[in-house]
Amino acid sequence: MSDLFKILFFAGSIQSILLAIGLGLRKENSSANKFLIVILILFGFNLFKLFIDESGLYRSFPYFLYSDISVALLYGPLFFFYVRALTGGNKWT
């Protein structure tokens, strides 16, 4: 079962990064897409960190041990600005 999780985490991280690159290469790149690109890159990083944890590579890469905690704090504000850019809300009320 652990091998299945390793494969899923690695495949998910690669998919997330490829989707972010695909969104970045679009010609009509809106400001909402830029927030979504950052969210996808951070999500891919978290999945890659889970892959490192599951496969036991954290012994070789000890600087990845607690890096996902600080990255997880960025999801809320980035999602807020992404939705705000989608809905066109420019007023602070």
C-alpha cells in the first residue's frame, strides 16, 4: 500500500507542476491565473514533500522535514486573492 501512495504523491506533484506550466504559457494569462499558478506550485511542492516522506528520502534531504508547515499557511490568502480576482472584486469594504 505504501508503494501506491508513493506513486500517487509523485504523479500528483508532476501533474500539478505541469498544469501550472501550461497555465503560465497561455496567451490570455489573467491575474486570477497567476494566483492559481502559485497555488498549484505550492500544492505540487507539498505532494513532493509527502513523496519524500513516504519513500524514506528525508534522510538524504533533511532540509525538507518541516518545510510544508510554512507553505500550508499560504493557501488561505492565495485562495482568497484568486477568488477575488475571478469575481472582479476590487473594493475593500
